[in-house]
Amino acid sequence: MAHAWSDIVDFYRERIEHRMQGMESLLRLCEQIAVSRYVVLAAHTSMFTLVIAQNQESLERHIELLRIEHTVDGHLRFRFREAPLQPFAWSRDCAGDEGFAVFERFVCDSRRWFRND
């Protein structure tokens, strides 16, 4: 089930308050998504992984899911799977400060969930 982006931001902020290392870049990405046009995407957290889908139905059916994880060194790992039990169709690691740009290229250029402005 999807969560409000404000709740997701709060979730990662609480993790940082409890001194979980490397989560800052994931929090920053969530904060940027929460105030962007991408706030309409369905998302939830799975342990410390952010799971994003184009809509609630895809999220519930576990199809076309973008999973974003943090690494201890502050990098972000993006992985996209089209359907359950299939290998990841796309993956990318990036520095934390590149996270929103990588995310935006993925949802606009790779998946075309949004049109480029």
C-alpha cells in the first residue's frame, strides 16, 4: 500500500535521528520528490528500501517497481524490475547528490511515466 510522501520523508528522517549511517542521501531524494511533480507516484518503504511505482495498482501487483537503496558511503542504488521474480531490467549506482537527476531521467526518459518539460 502506498504511503504519503510526507510520511516517507518522516520515516527516513527518523532513521537519521537514530543515527543510521548513509540515509541522508535517500532522505534528500525523498524530500525532492515530495515537492516535485513526481509526488503523484505511488511509493512505500520496505525496510530501508524506497519502492516506487507509476500508480497504486502497479505497486500492489509488484510490477514495474523502482527500488532505491542507500549504501553506507552515502551513494544510492537504483534497480528496476518489470515483474516479480524477473531479474532487474535496469540498475544504476550514483553519488547521493546525483540521485534526483538519475531518478528524473529514469521516470521521464527510460520509463516515460512523465513527459519532459
